[in-house]
Amino acid sequence: MKQRMNIKNVGAFLIALLLVFTFLSKTIYQYSLPTVSADSPVKGRLHKVENVKGIAGWSTKGELYAGSAGFVEQILVEKGQSVVKDQPLLRLSFSDTEVTAAREKEYEIQQVDSELAEAEEACEKLKTLYEAGAISKSEYEKEDRSRKDLYSKREKLLRDLTDVKNEAALTVLAPEDCVVTDLLVQKGQRVNQGEKVGNYGTPLTFGIECAIPLENDFIEKGDSCKVGNASLEFMGTVLDVSSEADKKKVRIQIPEMQQKSGVDDSSEVDTGLVLEEALNKGAHLGSEAIKDGDSFDVVFEKESPEARILVPNGALNRDSSGYFLYQIKQRKGLLGKEFYVSKLRVYIGDNDTDDTVVTEGITFFEPIVVQCDKELKEGDTVVLENEGDFFKD
């Protein structure tokens, strides 16, 4: 009886020892394996976000030039003032020397006109004599060349002449309804013909400009966006998106300007009211004014129109054959059930900061690796941290 008890005790001890050995072996074995966490694909919408810097200013800008050389006699407007088309902005005047030179040109033209009259009369007489055979052809052609030379001289004098009585040439006019954003001259300053004297902006186009990556294809005309800085926060509306060499340019309309100009191009606009709003180079938003050159943080947010199969961006891998996911599968191992990974080839679409659309190759019921503490390869045995989320004992 006592011997049987000893045998039972020894057997129990051996079984316990085997269990401990199995546990330790499994623990040591699993310690060397990659540890992964898994998730399942979900059906949802992408949440696209783009954060950029924007600068307030005139989307349509222009430059003012002097139509004639002279001295700035009067500055008729101030920087930031709204003006209407053809309103005088600057008046120029010639110096005494230039006035004298112009009058001398006029006198020369009068002299040439007198010589031309005599040359025309002489040519007519010689032509008659030539046709009658009284003189040679060369004599007539010589006089005719002299007459033509006088005409050329007169044309050159007319081109060189600056008409001091032509006030329009000495006045810089507003090219359209606009706001004068810069005046680059002072009273008494000498300017040359064609010299830049100022800048202007068109009030209806005052807004915020920013650049987005060329690959961004979700921002469209009419979209809303959050705009703000330390002083202001408001919602803007995308006026248009245009592609450039290495980026896209986005113009954003400011709320107050929307109320005045309207987003509907067919609506009538009271230009006078808008010009008043644009005084001091600013578009007014409540009691604040947005100035030309102000910087803003601009946030565009948009959901994709359709729900698609999504996987976390971190779950995607790529090799020479394309994109793939590591799918979690189960099999029998030496120490019982174990998990391993298998490459699952997929085709992808659009993405946002968190997820990517999978267009082909996966269903909702396949757990995939989203995080791993070691590099994986096809068929690797792994430790699944969140095993209970997918597999039941």
C-alpha cells in the first residue's frame, strides 16, 4: 500500500515537473518571438486634413507707371485709398529745360514744314521738265530723294517731341476701380517715362492665398476652411484652386467680402460699398481689419464621399511586387497552438493621415498586423498581444 502511494506521488511530481518544463519552454520560446498587435479592417470614410500657412492680400494686383517723364508736382491720393477708374492719382510737370527743348523741337518742325513746301513745289516743276525731256532722270530723282529725306526728318522730330500741353500724358490715372496699396514717389521727385510709381489691388479679390501639395486632390472650389491667427478666427470659402509647377495655389474668400460680393457670379455688386470696405488695405471682419500681408493658419478638413475598406497606414508594407499586409493565422506547433503571419497582397487607393483605402485583396474578417517589435517575414511565428479580440480558446 505504501509502495503504491510512493508511485502515485512520483507520478504526480513528474507530471507537475513536465507542466513546469512545458510552461518554461513555451515562455522562453515566446520571449524570442516577434510580438505583434492586430486589428481588423473597417468600413469607413477617410478624414482628409491639410494644414498650411496663408497670407492675406490682393489676389489681383497691378502696377502704376508714369506715362511721361517729369517731376512729381501733385500726389492726389494716399496709400490705402480706394479710387475709381480714370481718377487722377499723380500729376507730373516738366522742368524749364525740358519745356525749352520741346519748344525748340516744335520750331524745328515748323522749319521742316516750310522746307517741305518748297521741296514739293520744286519736285513738281522738275517732274514736268523730266517728262518733257528737258532734264535727265537723275536730276529729278535727286530732288525727289531730298523731299523724302525731309519727310523722314519731320517724322523723327514728331516722335521726339513731348507735348507739354497734353495734360493726360502728365497725369497717372487709376486703370480700374481699385485700392492704392503703395506709392513709390514723393513730391518733387524726378521720374522717367515708364517708371513704376505705385501698386494697386482690386477690392473684390482681397482674400487669403496659400499653397498646398500638388498631389492634394480633395480641396475644391466652394469648400469651407478654418482660418485663424492670434487675433482672428473665422471660416473662409475656397474661391479657386490652380496648379503651378510644384504646388497648387488656393484663394480663400473672407466672410465680409462674401457678403458684399456674393459667391454667385450672377449677383449684382455695389462696387462703391466694396471699395469703402477695402479702405486702409483691409477687409473688415467685425471690428477687426485684415491687412495686406497678415499671416494665418488655414485648416482644410473633408470626409470622403463614400465609405470604403480602411486599414491603418502603419499596417501597409511594400516590396518589389507591390503592397501587402501581414495577416494573422493560427496553426498547431510543437508546444500547442501558435500564431504566424502570411503576406496578403492588396491594392490600395487614397489615404489620409491615419488610414488607407484597400480596393482589392481583403475582407473585414481578416486580422492584420498593425504593430510589431521586430522585422517580420513570410511564415514567422509571432506572439499576438490582443489574441482575445480575434481568437477564442
